[in-house]
Amino acid sequence: MAKKAKIKSAKGKLGVLLPGMGSVATTFIAGVIAVRKGISQPIGSYTQMGRIRLGKRTDARSPKIKEFVPLTNLNDIVFGGWDVYKDNVYKAAVHAKVLDKSLLDQVKDELKLIKPMKAVFDKNYVKRLDGTHVKKAKTKMDLAKALMEDIKKFKKTNGCSRLVMVWCGSTEIYIEEAACHKNIKALEKGMRENDENIPPSMLYAYAAIKMGVPYANGAPNLSADVPALVQLAKKNGVPIGGKDFKTGQTLMKTILTPGFKARSLGINGWFSTNILGNRDGAVLDDPDNFKTKEVSKLGVIEQILKPKENPELYGNIYHKVRINYYPPRGDNKEGWDNIDITGWLGYPMQIKVDFLCRDSILAAPIVLDLALLLDLASRSNLSGIQEWLGFFFKSPQTKKGLPPQHDLFKQLMKINNTLRYLKGEELITHLGMDYYY
Ligand SMILES: NC(=O)c1ccc[n+]([C@@H]2O[C@H](COP(=O)([O-])OP(=O)(O)OC[C@H]3O[C@@H](n4cnc5c(N)ncnc54)[C@H](O)[C@@H]3O)[C@@H](O)[C@H]2O)c1
């Protein structure tokens, strides 16, 4: 048996801090409380519902993930966060219209008690929002310090032994890596000088990492995906992960594409369009904010298909992604895909996917899994970018120079093997060598 990692106990309360308490965050919080009360099941959650095979197939050992690794019990989670609107979580959840009022009313008392702290927000980065529940300070460094104060106070007031932070805020405008992101010193100088390349999400990430709080980014914003914050995470022994929750259309893409590739089917074109009507859709209706999302969505197919290695199959692929804001649909997005594929001797075929999904219903279990697994990572002394959590992201953060892995099945193998490794179980490669003997 392999060597077991030393994992600290999950005893005590875990505070889950959420910058952005909109549709995803409120659906996550209300859902966890409903599960705690035995009203609902945590469907879609890898840690709560998923199982992991251990040992040989004949051993018949497949415990649930939550029974295999020491995760925080759902009863020990405390919720907190920030938003530019001051509505409590009950009011925000009713406004989001994701969950039925009848369900929300069963958890109303708990939700009403959770009120967002004042946000660090700047309209220049999210043009379609106008919230007023916002902190004021002279410099970005002062704002980050105010966030650190919030974190400290939250931990003390709620008697938490550990914290994690998961960004559930809006998608910010597209920003490329700049000089102020190069190292910790440059970033801190930029924060003192209000460098425009430092958006609010980066200040939350800085504050979290500075305070030793693991950080995951559920949006495609740069946030912690810059050398300065990766260095800080390594230096402070903090695990981080990102970017952009893998839900809806991109989830389907990373399920289907590995299948076409595995059977050497060609692809000429993939046209994806979406209609959605929630606040996220309104924010993404601005071209600068959409650009951030577009970059995150476009990389997926190319990385899996590797057109340069397979020019006969994928050399001419045309990939287009569109998001259209359409208020009548609210959070109930519809994503259409038209895929032009080719088979034997180049004969063309078409596949149409029409996914009538619920965005936040798909994202909420990911918030839970990330919070629990980042906390596990921290208790296992893992730090820096946690590539094994790429399973949950559209645009997995990797070490500089390494291509991300998008194939959902390879990502699953990686996350399962990481957990086996932490527990000192044999890694499973699915290589049945008995054919040879
Ligand atoms: N729902 C999904 O399936 C999904 C999938 C992938 C990524 N995401 C991303 O997750 C994020 C949240 O999605 P949502 O549907 O909950 O959106 P939402 O608009 O309902 O919620 C976002 C909230 O963040 C708040 N906010 C914005 N900037 C902030 C700041 N600087 N500090 C604090 N709060 C801030 C907004 O006021 C809003 O309440 C978005 O960036 C979205 O692109 C969502």
C-alpha cells in the first residue's frame, strides 16, 4: 500500500465565504440547509453522492467520497459573504427565482440571518451593476485590508476553526496579465497605486490568501490566476483553484468531445448559442464582460482535440459561442449546439443538442464540493494551484506553461487518484495486465 498523507481532523466549524451572493451562492446555501434538514438530496455533488472504487474490481469496495476522506460535515458549515446589494440571503434567493418559494420558506429563518457584508466593487469592471452596498477607501490596498478585517471578524464571531472562500460574484471585464501581476511586490505596489489592472476579484483573492484562507474562483475573471497570487499561495501554504464553474453547455462539451475523439470521428464545426435571463445574463450582455466568458468557453474543444496533432480530423474546425440575454427565461437557460461531424471516408453527419438546464442548480453542488475539497487540501498541507480540482472548472488553472486538461473523464481519474493518494490507497490505472499471463 502507498504511503498515507497526514490529514488534520475536520473537527470544528468551517466558514464558507462567498464574494457575490446572487443566484449560485443563494442556491448553494439554501440547498445545503435543505439537505441538513432532510428536505432534499445533494444531487450533483461529487463529495456527497459520488463513490470511489478502491482496490481490485473483485474487492467490491466503493465507499462514498464523504465516507472515504475526512470532509467537514454539512452541519458544521457556516455561511458568509459580500454583495453590492444588501438583501439578506432569503430575499436574494427569492429575487433569483431559482428555487421554489415553498422550498425557500422551509429554510427562511436560517436564510434571513445571513446578510452580506459590504462589497469591494467598482462599476468599471462590471458595467451593468449599480449596487450601493459598497466599501469606500482611498486605495485598493486599503480595500483589501478591509476585507481581511471582515474575514477575521467573521471567523471570530462565528467560532470557525477554518475558512474557505469561493468567488460567486459577477464576471468582470476581460483583463490580460500585466506588469503588476508579475510578483507579490509588484501586485502590492499596484494595489497601493490603484493600478487599473487589479479588479475587485483580485483583491478578494489577495485578502483570502494573505489570511491563509483557501480560494476558488467560480467565474472566468483572472482573479487568483496571476503569478503574484500563485506565489503568495505557495508562500503562505494556501491551496487555490479556478476558473469558472463547469456547468451547462461546457459540461456537455467536455463529455461529448472526448467521445468523438476516442472514436476518431472528425469535427468541422461546433456552433453553440445560449439564451438566459438572470443577472449573470445581463452582466454578460456587455461585450467586455462577455469576452472574459468567451475566452473561457472557447479553449475547451481545442485542448481536447489537438487540431495540430490531428489535422485530418480537426484541422478546419470552426467553433463559435454566443450568449444572448433573454429575460423571460430567468435562470432556466437553454443551450443549443450544432455539431458538424464527419465519419468514414469523410461523410458528413450532424448532431443537435438542446440542453434546457438550470444554471444555478448545476453550479450549486460545485460550490459545495470546492469548499469541502479545498478545506481537505488545506488540512492535507497541499498548497498553490490544485490541478486535481480542474474537474469542476471550465478553464482549469494550471502551472505556467502547462496546458489545462479539459476531458471530464481524465479529470475524474485525476481527482479520484488524488484522493486515493491522500489516503494511501493504490492508484487505479484501469490497466488489466492479466491478458498477458
Ligand atoms: N450559474 C452557472 O452555471 C455558472 C457557471 C459558471 C460560472 N458562473 C459564474 O458564477 C458567477 C455567479 O453567477 P450567478 O448566476 O450567481 O450571478 P448573479 O448575477 O446572480 O450573482 C452574482 C452576484 O455577485 C455580486 N457581485 C458582483 N460583483 C461583486 C463584488 N465585487 N463583490 C461582491 N459581490 C459582487 C452581484 O451583485 C450579484 O448579486 C458569475 O460570474 C457567473 O458567470 C455561473
